Amino acid sequence: GAVVSQHPSWVICKSGTSVKIECRSLDFQATTMFWYRQFPKQSLMLMATSNEGSKATYEQGVEKDKFLINHASLTLSTLTVTSAHPEDSSFYICSARLTGTSGTSYNEQFFGPGTRLTVL
Amino acid sequence: AQKITQTQPGMFVQEKEAVTLDCTYDTSDPSYGLFWYKQPSSGEMIFLIYQGSYDQQNATEGRYSLNFQKARKSANLVISASQLGDSAMYFCAMRLSSGTYKYIFGTGTRLKVLA
């Protein structure tokens, strides 16, 4: 159980186009999902917290208009990279928090397999 | 400020030997969780082990154990009987209990197991 999928697993696009990445919790409900960005050989950097039915909370320095997040249902959050440029090329990983956990249980956040974005 | 520090960018270990990956953390929050994840070249984040700040005993999961020293604010991962498949990037992470349940990650340690 507790499987999170991402689609697509990789995408190549031209500069100036928009790309949508989906994050789905397959067998559980997730009121909260998180989006991370990882550059090669670097750590995961939290971009934003996505809450079902409300606006996402972005980390400092992350452009809201550039990285649009929508969490329309308890099993789906999407990240749209608008007007992508080569510097947006990165590995994007989502995670989903198991709804109903108190935050003191041990592993309530499950990661997707990631999406590799290359902007030409 | 809340922070996770991994001071070993890379480590080598001989197959079948044990290895310790270091992690120190900084938080003023009395309640927090500490995690270790393995990230192979495929990129997926594989959960290995968890330690809660109030847990009295060190966590163990098969060949993985977490050496939790609360006073020193360290949460080192010990991998026993290393296998070639253990070669990967390892991240230490801390869950904040501020209500957001966000995780912050260390910079990672790349482990290479030698045959």
C-alpha cells in the first residue's frame, strides 16, 4: 500500500512551453502533497506544499506564477511549469502525506518516482 | 533555524562490512522525526528507517539501524553487512512538527560498496 505515482516519468520540451506533471496517490487519500526539486548531485529542495481544496503554500524564493500547483482532489496534485526555460530542467519529485495520521506516526509521507524535465 | 547536516559527501565500504553515515540536526522543536532515505540512480526515494524524538530506543530495520544521540543531536545510519546493491545516495531528513509536516533534507552521502 501507500503508492504514489508521477506522470510523466520524463519529459523534454521546448523553451517557452508549459509542462504539467501529475502526482497521484494510488491507494490512499492525501490532503497534503509536497513538491520537491532536485538538481543533479544535490539534495531535495521543497518547493511548495499542496493542500486539497486550497491554495498551495510556496517556499521562499519559489515563483508562484512560474510553478502552478493545483490539488483538486484527495488523490491528485499537479505541478505546471509555465513558460519553461533551460534553467527549469531538473528532477521533480512529489510526496503525499497519508491523511488521518497525527504527525507522530513514523512514516506518513510517501514519495513518487520523480519526473525528469529537460527544457531545450 | 532548523537544519540537517551530512558532512560526508562520499563514502566507500568493502562488501560485507558495516558503514556509518553521519547526520546531525538542529531544531528547537521538542517533537520531531528523523528519517533516512536511499536514492539509487533511478531517482526514487526509498524509505529506510525512522526515529521519533521521544523514542527511547534506537530504531532498527533489518540491516539498517539508527544511532540516535539526542543530546548530541545526531542520527547516524549504520548499514551492516554491506551489499553491492547498497551503492546509492543516502539522505537524512527531519520532519518538522510545526503543523506543516514538512521534511527538510541533508545534502546527502554517496555510498559506494566495493566488491
